[in-house]
Amino acid sequence: MGWFKGKRIIVPFDFSDASVRAVKMALQLAERKDEVHVAHVLLELPATDPAVIWDELNNEKREAAVRKSVEEKLAEASIDGVQINVAIGNPARIITDLAEEIEAGLIVIPSHGYTGLKRLFLGSVAERVVQHARCPV
């Protein structure tokens, strides 16, 4: 029996080993596999990107390619049956909005552990999710 009976769990996914471990942890906590939502957020492409200008790349193609890559990465780790969500936008906002939309009971988010200048310049999605989520993180 899972800790979060009947509640959905979101796991932001960035293809790192830490993300795979987070998905496995969420599966241990969840009652059913389909209550675990793996979420990957793509950043917007600039309108001046040559692939956008020449219509070689669009959001639908990007989302489909990333969804397939997430499925493959999870399959490599023997993970199946989870929900996969791919979106484009601000990662922290997308994750917290998804949590509200699906009435998540928990967000399991891995952290890269950046410190100092690297953290200052890259920011922390995990920190922003913790600040804005309405469920435990």
C-alpha cells in the first residue's frame, strides 16, 4: 500500500539519474503506477531561431520527440505505467499549475545541488516549486 493512497504524485523529469531515482521513489509512495505523473518542461524557442524561421521545428514536434525520449529513458530503468506530461513554458510555473490541475498530493523533485555562482545564474526550479506549490514537495 502506498503512502499517498488515492493521491497523485508529480515528478519533474530532466533525464538525470536523480530524476530516475525520484520516479522510483514516487512509485514506492503511490498506491498505483498511474497516479505518478512524470513531467518534463521545455523552454520556449526564440522566434529568431533558424529552425523556427524555416518551419523545421515547432512545439508539436518538440513535445512528441521529448515524450518519446522520456518513454525510452523510463523503459531503460524498467519503469512503466506512469503518466507522462510534456509542456512548454516556465518549469516552476508549469509544475505547480499541473499539481493544482490534477490535485496532486505530493511533488517529488530532484535537485542538482548547485551552490554559489552557478545557483545564482541558473536559479533553482526546485526552490521556486517549493515556494509556490500548494502541496508538499
